[in-house]
Amino acid sequence: MNFTDKNRLAFWILIFLVLVNVTAMVTFFVTSSGKNASSSIAAEAKPGETLRSELSLSPEQNIKVNEINSAHKASSEPIILSIKEKKAELIEELSRENSDTLRINAILSELDKRQNNLQQANIKQFMELKKVCTAEQTQKLSQIYSELYGCDMKGKGQGNGKGNGQGKKHRHRYGQQGNNK
């Protein structure tokens, strides 16, 4: 093989690899955008659909859950809007050249009260939903809420490690040493 044949072979191998990469990228973007679109459409279609499907609600339970969710939305929506307004007020104060720390603290205090009110509304909704659910559904409901709050209850009180929670409570490696004194 002479030099031009080697270059021609390298050129065609390079073209083939570029085509494979482009195809892989197009496939990735098509599949990932399809999943996002379908999940956002499902989320927008019916807000309580996840709850209904996860809990396998009966028709009677479904009616009660819809009533509870409607009442919760009506009571929490004004609170959510007021929290957004307070956060905007906080950002505005923080953006000023000479921010007033007393005003910032007052805004934070009011924001804390409003978020507490929202938390209480969420707890009220959970307690009302719990009354409608069976024991098994209540467990699933608790799991859904724990995921919404960003705390996983699968191990219920245990960490994410491989152990079974029976450690010797030694925080540092020095605590694992025997009494060799």
C-alpha cells in the first residue's frame, strides 16, 4: 500500500466514525426530548393523576381526593403567591447598593411565617388524604410525600449505606481502636 491509499482508507474510516457519532447524538436527543415532552404533558393534563394511579383509588376515594385537592389548592394558592412576592421583595432589597439588614431580616421573618402557613396547609391536606386512604395506601402516600419533600423513607430512619444500622457509633477512626492504654 502506498501513502495515498493509506490516506484514503483513513479518510473513509474517519467519515464512518463521524456518521456513527452524529447518529448516536441524534438518537439521544430524540429519545430524551420525547420523554420530557410526554412527562410534561402528563403532568399538565391532570395534576392529581399520579396520586390516583400510585394509590389505586376507588371511585369513591377519587371523588373525596379531588375535593381535598381542590380545597388545598384554593387555600394554598394565595399563600404561594404571597411567598413569591416576598421573595421578589427580598431579591430587590438584596440587589440595592446599600441593603438594609433590618429590612432584610423583617422580610425573612415574614417569609418564614408564610412558608410555615404553607407547610401547615400541606400537613392539613396530608391528614385529610390519610383519612380517605387504607393502611397500604397511606404507606404509599407517605412515600410520595417523602419524595416530594426530598427525603427518602425507604429505609425509614436508616441511612443510605449498606449496613443494617447496627454500627458501633464510632464517629472517627480513633474511636474504633481498642483500649490499648
